[in-house]
Amino acid sequence: MSEQWIADYLAASAQEQVIQVDEHDRPLGIVKRERVQREGLITRCTYIFVYNSAALLCMHRRTAHKRLYPGFWDLAAGGLVAAGETYREGAERELEEELGISGVPLKSHGRFFYQSPESRLWGGVYSCRWDGPIRMQPEEVMDLRWIDTASSWRREGECYTPDSLQALLLVAV
């Protein structure tokens, strides 16, 4: 990907409209993603944990140009809920965009509030079973692997997205 392509992609992403919410997940209005980032507003986000029939979790590595946690390993597909979407609709869209998975039933695991110096959000957590092919979105995903979360899966020297680590606490497979 060229530097110009990355700049164009990031500019388009900044213009996306998302739902702003308060500390209790009550909608406050529709705002551009760039305003969320600039002002530290609270938004809605989705986390979809993809397991195969062997109960292994699909973990993917974020591309280096992502604003949050570039190059980190992410335990869940997902992203911000767009204006006009429900959590489930956002989860279905993000799962298809990032990993090429669609038409699969999603199991809801509830919501949680996440706050860090980098972001504040309400996360809707889902999981699914998938043994089909994975199609990584090159703009967002640069690698993936399947892990057994019941074993010691973390590798020294690797960074993991802290919000997906928190979201995983809600999932009992």
C-alpha cells in the first residue's frame, strides 16, 4: 500500500459517522469519527470472537497504519458502530469486512465499558463458530493465527489490544 493510499484511507475513515453515547450508553447524537478521536468522546464498538470447531480462537494482527494499537494482536474482529446501526448490525458488518465471514449466527455476551487514555467506548461482545475460509481485509489485518485461550497463548515481545483482552472476559465458550 502506498503512502498516498494510506492517507486517503485514513481521511475517509475520519469522515465516517458514528454514534456518540454517554457513560450509561445512552445515545447523544451522530458525530464524525475524527471528532471522537480529537475530543475523546464515548462511542459504541463491537467485538466478535471467532472460534473454530476445535475451540481455537482466531486472533489477527492490526496493520501498522491503524490509529489505535498499530501492529498489535487483536483477539476480536470489530470496530465502531456506524450511525444508524445496532450493535449486532455493526458486528455483522465488521466481521464481514475484516475477516470475510458472513451469514453466521452471532451469540451475544453482553456489553462493557472500556476507558483508557486512547479511547472510551461501550463494547458489544459477540462470538461465533467458523470453520470456513478467512479473507483478511488488507487495510486492517496483516496476519492471523488460531490460539487455544485455555493454554499459555501469549508470546513474549508481542503486544495485544487491551480492549479485546477485557472483552474476552465476557466470553465463556
